Amino acid sequence: MNKKRLLIVDDESGFTRLLKLTLEKTGNYIVKEENDGTNAWLVARDFRPDLVFLDIVMPKIDGGDVAQQIRSDPMLANVPIVFLTAIVSQKETNSESVAFPSWPSR
Amino acid sequence: MKSGIEIERDLQPNLPLLKVDAGKISQVFVNLFTNALHAMEDGGLLAVRTYSKQLTGVGSNVADSRSESFRVGQQIVVAEIDDTGHGIPEDKLAKIFEPFFTTKPTGRGTGLGLSVVRTIIDLHGATIDIRNLHEAGVRVTLMFQS
């Protein structure tokens, strides 16, 4: 079976390590973590993920802007993005930066 | 706080101290409480108990892969979280720690919470057991070696 490639973008390295460990121990996924949101788009271009986990609130750049970068890239436009956040405020769910079907919390 | 949810606390004072990553263990409890609340949309009872005891046996009450690290006679700390929600279908119980498995409606859960909880518990050399209660709801039992 082809392993699915998952990219986790979150500034909390403790969380990305934990999620990476959780996913990799199934043997079903190749997981890459990125803790600097400003690198996310280029890392995604290089890694070619099947799915991106994306934190919404990050320093330097927020998840909505990263998502827009990814969506604007024809090479990545169809990659599903799952938002991960510890805080889901009304403002975040109303974000107009890009449209997503759901806003699951951790 | 959700309306219609009653909280019952039975917390043993002077529990033995445990060496844990407090942030990660907080994440475990937040996740378990959130799941319990989501299972009680129409209200219910969330009961939390903590106590210590001497382990009298390993087996059905230490029901996961870490059970070999527990010894009979050892002092353990137990945390139990009961809810009176809709429970987990018996045929789904074996899968609840798998990443991306969720019984929640689309858009309500990523199916990552319990799998991450399981990883944190494993890293602490502890155990987690989740089972349906006869009456209604679910009991989550965490056991830590003290």
C-alpha cells in the first residue's frame, strides 16, 4: 500500500512531534512537520503532501494566509487542508481568506 | 459550560505525586472532557474520580498494551471519567484509538484526539481503557504508576 504523505504546519513543536509520532506508528503515513508557517508553502511544494494539517494562529503568518498560498499554487491547489487549532473563535470561522468546509478543533 | 450538564467530583486528597508532562496530561483531560460533553448534547452527568490503590492484579482492569509494565502490589493512581451520553457502538470500540477514526458527525471531529491521547498516555507508561457502562455512557479509566 502506498503510504499517504501528511504535512503538519504548527508553531508548537511539541504538538507536531506528538502528532507525527501518533500518525507514523500506524505505519500508514509519511509525515513531515514544519514549525515556521512562512516556510510552509515551499515545504509543501517540495514534499507534495496528500493532506495538510494547518494551525490557524501562528506567529509571522496565520493559517489562512498559508492556506491561500497553497490554494493559489496549481501544483497544490487540490490538496485537502484540515485546520487544527486550540481556539476556534467566531472571527476565525468567519475568515474570508479562503473557504473550507469545516473547522475542526484539536 | 454546556447547559444541563452536571459535574460530580470525587477527588481523593493527598494523592501520590506523579512525574508527568503537565501540559500534555492537561491535553489528555481536555480531550476526554470534550468528548464526554459532545456525547451529552441533551445534558447528563460528568463524573470524575481520582484515587490511589494497590494493584491486585493485571489483566482485565489493565487492558492495554502497557499492562506488562504494571506489577501486582504496586501503588497506582487512577482517574476515572464517566459520562451518561450515548456511548460507543461496541463494534467501534476497537477502532477508537486509530487516527482519523471518529464517531462524531462530519465537521465535528478530526478523529485525531483519542489517538494523540493514547500516544501521550503510552509515553507516560500509563494505561487508558475506554468501555461502555451498563446503564448509559462511557467510562474512561487512566492508570498511572506512582
